[in-house]
Amino acid sequence: MKKQIRLLPSQKKFLFSDALHTAYIGGFGSGKSHVGIAKTIVKKLSYPGIPVAYYLPTYPLIKDIAFPKISEQLDHLGLRYELNKTDKEFKLKNASKIIMRSMDNPYSIIGYEVGYSCIDEVDVLPQEKMTEAYGKILARNRAILPDGDKNMTDVVGTPEGFKFAYNYFVKNTNDNRVLIKARTKENPYLPPYYIETLEDTYTAEQLESYLDGEFVNLTSGNVYKNFNRSRNHSDRQLFPADVLHIGMDFNITNMNAVIHVIDETPIAVGEITGVYDTPAMIEKIRELPNVSVVIYPDASGKNRSTSGRSDIDLLRQAGFVIRTGNRNPFVRDRVNAMNKAFMDINGLCNYKVNTDNCPVYTEALEQQGYKNGEPDKQGGFDHITEAGGYFVMEHNKKRAKIY
């Protein structure tokens, strides 16, 4: 009788993904190790004469996770094997071996070649060490496979803030990288009250990570907690006929602007970052093919200057329409307005972002946390989020709409 490994829908997506690099990122109990091991065994059986590799952050985790869970699945499938705990290898009858290695010392990942690699608990190690280990793992994953098959390197784990998994599969993603998210609640085989126990123990931010598999700021909580890269994404592009609505923050050597269009709802379609001063920002905006430009600047620009005249005077003299109040909104009001706009209400978000065209703005919205009860200004995420927020606040006033 043919035995099968029981998999959830998201686990099947991971198993059958043919991308060079696939990540299965989920909450506690979402079956990460289970599906990582399942795919490792499937790949092993697909290439009988070629070893595959399974990686964990430390040797104790190999002993606690890999040894028993790989044994369990091999036993379930009725496969004969020998476990060499000293060499950390499963030798399958007539099917070569599964090599297990720890990543705490990346320089020990040498001396063998495999056809497939799977990394478990990918975000446990510090990001720098994980990046180094990943490079070593890719170098080992070079055995020639039949029929020109790809040497895949996959990862599974729970997000621990904005570390390796986020940077590799979200911030720097490409066509060779696929991210599959899994929620703890998708697993119907968990013990009773397991989720209730987690909900009773962890903070709201931790629950987003440990139950929903979301990347969040675990140290201080996200300022823009309602922003979601997928839900709030728009493919909207900037066209020459568009009226531009540009939120702007003034800082010598680091001016930032977020470019919006207004369809049924506002959409951030572009960004201008790291500009030296207001005259340089004016030149950047003039390079755009659009005639109609409305600026929503930092109100303090009426009183300060980056080149003699006030910043807002320079923008007005350049021919741009200015929309701003006598003073900036309270920080809490600006943050609340943005979170409300990002909120998913009956499948509708009132503020979207082309995350491809606005990578700096997107990263800042995802990562800015709190410090001493205020949005943190030390991480470098505050300037561009303030620029976007000035537009959102003024747009909420009906007088800011221009067609």
C-alpha cells in the first residue's frame, strides 16, 4: 500500500514550487519543519545517487528536530535507513544520504556536494551570520542533476523581525525567489487551546509574527501597523497626464518626497530620496514629465531655509501649488490617519503604494518602530514616512483634492 505524507494547502505549494529558492514562512505550529523535511525526502528519492542536505542553526537543534522528525517521516513512508548520529547523516537503502549540518560555524560547511538544500529555522541566527552561511550552502549545492534539474535551496521558519528571510525574499526578491506564508490557524491538527495559550502569552506584535507569519518589529512594535506590503500594493504607474501630489520632508542632505496620484483613492507611485536641498529637489521634480504638481510639504519649511529663502517660498517660486497648514499635524494624528487609510475595510484600502516603485517608503512603513513612546528617528525611517504622512493629512481635508 502506497503511503503519503499529509500536507496542508500552503505546504503543497511549497513542496511543488519549482523556483530556485522557496521560503515557507509561518507561525508556530504551521508545519514548517514538517514540510521542509517532506520536500528534502522527496528530492532525495528523486535523485537516488545524489546526497541532499538539511540545515539547522545549531547541533542541538539537529538532535532535537532533524533526527526524530526525519526518522518519523521515513518510518511512515516505510523507507529503510540508518542514522549515523556522529556524522549527522541518514543513509537510505539504495538512495544515498541526507546530510545534516549546523550553521553556527559557516566555515564548517565544506567538503561535500549535494543536489538540494533545505534550511530550517532560517531566522534564528543573526542576519550577518545567516547570510554568510547561506553563501556557503549555495556553494555546496552543486551536484549535477539529471535532466537539467535545478539545484534548489529552500528555507522554512518563523519570522523574527526583519532579518534574513525578509531581506532575501521580500526586500530583495526576484523571479527566482518565492515566498509562501502560512498561519498557525490553518493547521487543524494542533492540540486544543494551543492558539489560545499563545494569544494569552504574547504581545500583539509577537502574535502577528508567531501566529500569522508576518514580518513585524518585535522589539518596539510597528508604527504603521496596518500597512501590509501585499494588501496595500498597487501596480499603478506614473503617466505624463497625471496630476502629481507630492508629500515632502525637508532635511539638508536628506530631503525625501513621496509622489502620489489620486484615482478613487490616493496611490503612492514613486519616491525621491536622499536629495541634498530644496533647489536640488526642485530639479528632480522638473525632470518628471508632468505639468501639474501639488506639493504637501513639512509646514516648518515656511520658517527655515536650505538656501537663503524659505523652502516653501522656493517651491512656490518654482511654479508648484502648495498645500499645507500653518503647522504640522501632531505626530499621533498623522500616524493614526495613515493607519486608518491603510486599514482593510470590507476588502477596500483607502491608501495604496506601488511597492516596486517605492522601495524606501515601503521598507520604512514596514520597519519603523517606537522609541520612548514616539516613532523612532534613529533608524532612518522617519523622513520618508513623514513626507507621505503630510500628504495623507492634507488629502483628508477636502480642500486638498485637486482634479
